[in-house]
Amino acid sequence: MKQFLSINDVPDVSELVHQALTVKRNPDAWKELGLYKTLGMIFMNPSLRTRLSTQKAGNSLGMNVMVMNVAQDGWNLETGDGVVMDGDAQEHIREAARVISQYCDIIALRSFARLKNQEEDRSEAFLTRFVDEATVPVINMESATGHPLQALADLMTIEEHRSTTAPRVVLTWAPHPRALPQAVPNSFAQWVGKSDAELIITHPEGYTLDPEFTAGAAFEPDQNRALEGADFVYAKNWSSTTPYGEVLSRDRDWMITEEKMSLTNQGKFMHCLPVRRNVIVTDEVLDSPTSIVIEQAANREFATQAVLKRVLEWIG
Ligand code: CP
């Protein structure tokens, strides 16, 4: 795999899910594959799971791993062409990406949606520019429109817990006080769409996800009806899409409760984390055996290790 920016870089999603599950069973089996190779992790935004799981995944493959929180520790980056750089930005992405490439064999990048300009976010302006300037493979640790490492871990978790070949999976919007990107629900819908699962999406008006990511999914505006018979309930907040990037609803009736989970087929509760307790989901659900959020987070390590392994094999 020459890069991992989105599902488009994955020839066979099911095969990669099973590769990640194989890595999970024996994570030390490839501990020399990345010897003398360096992974550079570049964060424009905060992280807990992605940072730690990616670092561990690189180490398990024998890689040297460097981490930089550019937003806190680096220079402000300019991305525009022909800009007179007499404002806040001290460095252009053109030099930054090429310099980082000098020190690394693989670069992993996190750069969230700005939620100001829908077209800018849809075009993945920052990620695309960075990839264009970098001279080594780039891995997406969450970009404006996607979080494919999370989606791979989510599919692993569903695979481990499913009891039918075609589980009913519900992606439900849930309330949150701040405007969040659509990257996680986009990727979850897109990757589940490549599996045998039946996907139902439910959300309030104004929150329709980009159809580029939701092909094949059904939409049910009534959350309770959507949850009926669900094998998996994936709760996530995302900001509105029409208009773009706003908090249109804070309706607590969309929070996942034990009562709502009782509508499901003894469904498992999923969330990518971090999660706001008693806003997105109640304590009772999150602390119950139906919650598999910690296993999802654990699978982030092996999902990333499988992806790094593929990229290292491509580098040779
Ligand atoms: N799910 C996830 O990506 O978590 P972090 O933002 O903490 O990395």
C-alpha cells in the first residue's frame, strides 16, 4: 500500500480487516519489518487514542517514532500559494512537508476540518497539499472528511462481536455542545458500506452526511424506529451539513439511554471516543456489558499496525 489516505487506498477492505485481526493475535510477528525506519506523527489537532495507538503500532514493527504537535510546538503553517507571509504564519507547508520527509520514511498526519468553508473541507485542502509536497508515504490520522484508521478498528470490532453474517448496524447522531467534524461518521458509513452489514443512519434535519460516504445506507428519521432490532448502535455527534458546520440541535432526546438500547436486538453500543457522558450516552449504557467502546479503542493499535505493515512492505 503506497499510502493510506482513505478507503480508496484499500483494494480489499475485508482482507485488511482480517489482516488486522491476524496482527492482533500475534503483534510481535513483524517486529523487524520496520527496523531502521522512522515514522513521523504530525498533529495539527489534539489526540489521545490515535497518538498512543499509532506510536505503539510503529514500535511493535520495530520503527523509530517521532511525534510533533505542530499546532502547539511548531510554526504556524501557511497553505496558500503566492501569499505575502506577513501575518501569523511563519512557515509554508511547502517547506514543512518536504523537510519532515527528510527525517521520516512514513508520515502520519492529523488535520481536522475547519468547519468554516464546506468546499475547502470537502476538497481535503490541507491533507492534499501536504501529500503533494511530501516525498514519503502519508497515513491519514483523521482529516477534514475521514478517519479511516478509526473505521478499520470499528469494522474489526464488529467482526469480533457479530453473531449474524449481515448485522443490522445503526449510525445515530447524538447531541454535543460544540460543532464537531463529520470525519468519523463519514468513514464509518463508507467502510460499513463495503461490508456485509445493513447500515441505517438516523439524525435530525440538517445533518445529512455527504452521499459520497453513505452509498447503500438507509435513512430513518425516527431514531427509535431505526434502533429497533439493531445489533450494533454507533453513536456520534457531527455538526450540521445544511447549513455547514453548526450546532442546529442540542436535543437530549437523541442521547442513547438504556430505554433506547432496549429497542435493539441486545445490540452492542459503539463510539469512537472521546465521549461526553450523559450528553451522547448515559453512564448506565457506557458502563454496561453492552458497551464495546474500550475494545474499539484497543483495536486502534492493531488496525494501525496492519496499515503500517502494508506501507512498510510497499517501501521494501
Ligand atoms: N477516536 C480517536 O481518534 O481518538 P483521539 O481523537 O483521542 O485520537
